[in-house]
Amino acid sequence: MKASIVIRGGNRDGQRITLTPSGRVTFGRSPSCDERFDDESFSRAHFAIEGKGSFYLLTDLQSSAGTSVNGKKVASKILHSGDRIVAANVEFGFKVSETSGTKVAAHSGLMEAETKSASIRIEANFEDGSFAFEDTAKEGSTPEPDNSELLARTRQALQTIYHVGTLVYTAENLDRVCHTIMDVAMDTLDPDRGFLVMYDPDAKILEPVVVRRKRTGGSNGAASRSTRLLRAVDDELTLCRPIILHSVKKGLSVISDAVEPETGDANSKGIKSAMCVPVRTNTDIIGAIYLDRVDNDEPFHQHHLELLAGIGRQAGIAVERAKMLEDMEGLFYSCVRALVTSIEAKDQYTHGHSERVTAFAVTLAEEMQLEAELLDNVRLGALLHDVGKIGVAEKILTKPSRLTPDEVKVIRQHPVRGGEILSHIGNIPGVIAAVKHHHEMYNGLGYPDGLVGDEIPQTARIVALADAFDAMTSNRSYRRNFDVDEAISEFTRCSGDQFDPEVCEVMIKLLRDGRIIPCNELFAKGIDISKSIY
């Protein structure tokens, strides 16, 4: 299914961008984006639209201004033909190319919903993202009104459940998963307020992790971390505590007017309609999704509850998987840090160097609003940038005076050696590039390959500057450390020569704002930089 985006407004007004079923297009201010907008209101990486076979998924890339679809700010959303997207000061119109009669092949998950005069066929494969609806009503037949409503409801329900189901295969960040779950629930079921609550095993209490509310104009409020669930959040966000506790303790999906009297009456708290479903894994109930209406007089119905229950079941799987991935990532980084620590133990002057470089590099990358994947490459690349020194003789690493030309040649082999060591790990080409090229210079006079300007991977340019900053501001036996003003002067002098001018500009701003401080000040203040990285 092909689609396109038409730009409305700005200096690109009227331009059409073609989308493909298997492609991904990024929009933002950065030169690395597929579609660049020279507008300061745009984030460097603002949003992306990705083809998923038979539908298109828009994802906000944690932009500062946010991305709206049809007047509602979203973290991610399946797009429909005619949707109006707004990012910064630019509007986009999404349109699907009509391909009537086209059928997407099914791989698994075939379902059918039939009525007397019409039927709908739903085919889905969660693993590869293929998903299609096919009306199989005979030509000339007209569904009865009730049947038409049933078909529309079936479409909505299955598409919603599929959307949440895709999280099971794409979840990499628990916070993002939680926000997306509530985006789907708010967008589909149109409540006035919504809460995703999770059980905190340490505090032994249910706690809201995402809060959504309708604001003036119909948009959803930003997700926020709230206070403890069993206390009122505030007058506007009073939770229907009995319904939530009833749902979690009994493992039941409930609507306010279906709750037994002893569990409490939602209407007595100004809530006109409410429903709550448990979020469960294969073994435990880990939380709940609660929605209510306080301004909308239309009550929730049974089919709304059934749809929310389906979202809750898929959400439990997605949350469990995201937690597992976070645990695995934590274990991986612990192993990497142990390796780096063993390498740096040879030299008292570089002890903690890699973690400091990582802290500086990640702060730079976040300020530059790099996409999540590039940010991860910066984080791991910075932590491992000197892993190639594992093969360098200790007498060279710990030499108190300047190195001889031959010793410099040996040291200069460490980026290539580091890349070779990491090449045995699959699927980390971006990390390897950061490690191998962190000693390249913007003017082409660096090593190992003498790359020039943008030929140097962006991640390597960031790590290079972070590495240089730590070297400048660290004490050495043969020179004193630089202070912040001296470091700023050095970056100003070397901008566009040794270092990427864009990265230099960001670094100088961070230094002047006091958001990056030298390592000697870190030690003096007793700051544990690892907490800001992992």
C-alpha cells in the first residue's frame, strides 16, 4: 500500500513526499534526516513515518515541540488517509494511494468476522508487520445498518489490538511502551482521563506511571510520573480507587455501573463512567489501565470494555518483554564496564576516563537530539572507544613522559584494533564505527583512514570531542589540566579544523551553561557519573 505526504505551509508548501510500504522516512532539522526542514521550531530529529506492509506508523522522535495528528499530540500512531499531521509550524497531509482489490498475503493469525450479508477478513503477521483487512461482501450487497456498525467496530478493535501487539516485537524502552499503550487507549476509546498504574514491588504499592487527560481543544496531556496512587493526585485527577483495587485484586475487567456496591460508586466522585482492566503477564497481574469520563455524558459500553481488556492483555506482554530487555541491557553494560575497568587499571591517569567520556558524549548527543539508535551507538562507542588498548604494552600506557615516534605508532593502532575486537560481535556496526574513527580529524589529518568532514561517522565526531575534552581537563605528569575557559578557547580554535564545528558549538554552549564540567570538578563534587549514563 503506497502513500504520500503533502507539505502545507513553510518554504516547501505543496511538495509531495512518497512513502513506501517497507520504507522509513525521518523528518527534522538535522542534515541526517531524510526530509530536512530549516526551521528552528523543528527538533533535529522530529518524527518518522515507517511503512509496516499494509499500514503506516508515525513515531515522534522525542521532539521538544511534539507531533500532533488531527489535533492530538501523539508518541506513535497508525495513520489513516486524510490524517492531518502538525510538527512545529508545518502541517502535513497524509494520503493513501487507492489500491482496491489488492490483497496482502497472510502468514499467520487469520481471523474472520461474518454477518448475514457481509463479511470481513483480517490477516495479520505480528513478526513481519503484515496486516490487512479485506471486505468479502458480494458485489451489489449492502450491509444492514447494524451489520455495518459491527464491521466498523470489528475493524477498530482488531486494528487497535494489532497496534498494541506490534509493541511486543518492537519494545526496546519500557517508558516508551507505557506511553504508547496509553496513546492507543486514549485515541481509541475517547475517555476524558486515563491512567496506567503499575505495581512497585519495592514499595509494595500501585503507582501511576503514565497520566493522560483531555485538554482544551481535545488534545491529550503529556505523560507524567505522578505521586502514589492511593493518595489523590489532585482535584482534577482523582482516581476511582475502589474500581482499580477491585480490578487488580480480583483480576477482573470492570465498568463503574457493574461494580458491586461494597467496592464503591464511581458516580459519587463526579465520574460519569469508568472502566478498568488488569495488565497481566503469563503469571502475574502487574498493573491496570483505568479510563473515565467526567465531561462526556456518553457512558462506556461492554464492547468498549472488551476492547480495553484486549489492550491490557497485549500491554502486559509488551511491558514484560521491555523489562526483560532492560535487564539484559543492564547486564550487558555491567560486563562492558568491568572490561573497561580492567583495561584502565593499568594506568592511574586514565582511571575512569571511558566513563567520563561516555557521560560527556551522551550529554552532547542528547543536546543534539540524536535518534535513539544513534544515541545508543554513542553511549556504547564512547564506553569502548579505547578497548583496542588491551593489546598495548603497559610500559607505553603508563609512561610518565611524552611518547617517542615509535611508541606513538603503536598507540595509533588502538582504534583499528578496537574495531577488530568488536567485529566479532554481531549487529553493532555503528558502535564499531565510533570506536574505529574517534581519532579522525575534521580536516582529514587524523587516523586511521584520514577521513574528512562528514565522511567521519557522526557518532565518532562526538566521541572524539568528548575524548579530547577529558584529556584536556585531566592531570598528566607532563602538563597541568585545562580549566573550562581554556577548554572553550581550544574548541573555538580547533572548530572546523580538528573537530566538527557543529559538535564544537554544542559543546561550548554546554560548558558555558555549566551542564558539562571537567573531571576534576566531578571528583571534587563527588558526582557518580555512571548514574547519568545507565
